[in-house]
Amino acid sequence: MAGSTSQPQSNSSQIFQVCATAIVQSQTQMQQSRLYAESQRQLAESHKKEAASLRSELQQLRSAIFYVQRERDGENSKCTILQELIDTQRCIIRDYERQRQGQISSHLQEPMNYESNLQQFTHVPVTQDNPVETGGGEPGGLHVGQME
């Protein structure tokens, strides 16, 4: 019978050892899970900061695009006005040349009115802030202070 009493102690010892090993493994896995969770939290925080930075950069780019488009639209408007002025000047020159050469009939020799082409444009006052009007935006152009 002495052998049979040592058997339960041996089984208890093995069960205790298996349980202790399982506990250690569980603790190790829990520690690894905590470390992994912390690294994921830090990664998420990093991504959050990067996303905020990218949103800010995107907003700056949108503002720059808006400004450039507004400037482009202004320049296109100025080009349209200048083209109208050029067309009007060409008509004046062509009419003058015809009149000079006597090619305009007597009923057309009344003074020509070119204002209708120009009435659609609003007058832009001459200021230092408006280099197109003052010629300051072109090489060799006059600035308001230089006008005599």
C-alpha cells in the first residue's frame, strides 16, 4: 500500500506543476498582450497626430489654391478688358485710315462712338496697390510716385 499512497502525491505534484506552468504562461501572454496593446495605442496616437498635420497641410493647400484661382480670375478679367481696348483701338485706327483715304461715305462720317464697348467695365482707380493701372507691374512701367 505504500506504493499506492505515493501515487496520489505524485499526481498532485504533477498537477501542481502543470498548473504552475500554465499560470506562468498565462502571465507571460498577458504581459505580451499588454505590451502589444500599448504599442498599438502609441501607433494610433502617432497616426492621429499625422492625420491632424495632414489636415492642416490640406487646408493650407486649399487656401493657396483659392488665392491662386482668385488671382487667375482677376488676371483673366484684366486680359479681357485689355483685349476689348485693343479691339476698340483697332476699330478706331481702321476707321481713321478709311476716313483719311476717303473711303467712308458721307453718311458714315459722323463721329463714331466707341463707349458702348467700354461701358461694361467698371473703372478701377489708379493706386499704388493696382500696378496694372499705373504701369508699375511691367518692366520700365511708371509708378504712381513717378508720374509727372
